[in-house]
Amino acid sequence: MEFLNGLDPQLKIFWYIAIPVSLIFVLQTILTFVGGGGSDGLEADFDGDLDGAEAPFQMFSLRNLINFLLGFSWTGISFYKLIPNSTLLIFISLAVGFAFVYFFFLIIKQIQKLGEDNTFRLEKTLDKIADVYLAIPGRMQGKGKIMVSLNGSVREIDAMTEQDKIETNATVKIKRVESGNILIVEKL
């Protein structure tokens, strides 16, 4: 680390932050890809858990601190000669550090969308609009079929009505689930 000896104190600080943070970041990345980096493994002395706000990750964590310091330190090193004003350099470095945390947040949010539960449940069809596929006999006298779209897929489901007979191609609204697998509908 002799190359740090002749540097300006501010630039030394950026390097002293950048080197260990970069090593920790590389280690975190390797552990993430091999399956060992699922959590930070550290407990904070304060409650930074934002579960009530439906936050996709804990705001104050080692990973976010590393992301912030990575952006902060490398921005300071990169722009040290281009921005002679020390206050402006620190302000820009802070902004980039926060941007790193924000981009990490966006990436995690997109990854969590991949894990959404798209299991088809009849309860999710309540109050949806559907098309009659096979005529539905009136007054709960028999079953017909409707086509309903949910989560990007179209399903054919048994349906009954308390009203008069509903013809094929009519539009209906789903009111409730009966007997666990039959939808009760009404004509629109």
C-alpha cells in the first residue's frame, strides 16, 4: 500500500474506504452466486426492519452499507482530479452512494416479482367479468361454463346462476364461489 503514501489526505480516505469495501463486495457477490449470501448475518442495534411498509429488503443492512460505500468511495477516487472543490466532490460521492443503494433496491424489487404467487384460486375471480362458454341453465338448475382471465391466463370454469338462463357468449360478473369449485354468476 505504498502508493497511498504520497496522496492527498482526502484521496487517501477514499482509497482506505474503497479497498476493503471492494473486497467485501466481491466476497458477497461470490457468496450470493454459490448460495451462501442469503442474509447479512449481522444484527443491528436499532430496528431498521420495514416489514410493515412492505419494503422488499431491510433498509439498514451490511449489504446496503457496502453498496453505499462502494459508490461513495469509487466516485471520490474517480472524480478527485476532475472536481477540485472538496465539498462538491463529497456531495457528488454521497449522491452516487445513495444511488447505488436505490439501484440495488430496484434490482431486488424486480427479482421479487419473479417469486410472485400466481397460483390460480377461484376466490381471485370474485367480481371479475367473464364470458359464457356453454349456456348456463337458470335458477340453479344446472351448470354451464364460463371463460375467465386471471393473471394472464384464461380458464374454463363451471358456473351456475340464480337468474334466468344465460346464453353462450353473454357477459357475466362472478358473484361468489359455491361448493368449493362452482362459480355463481349474474348476467351484465
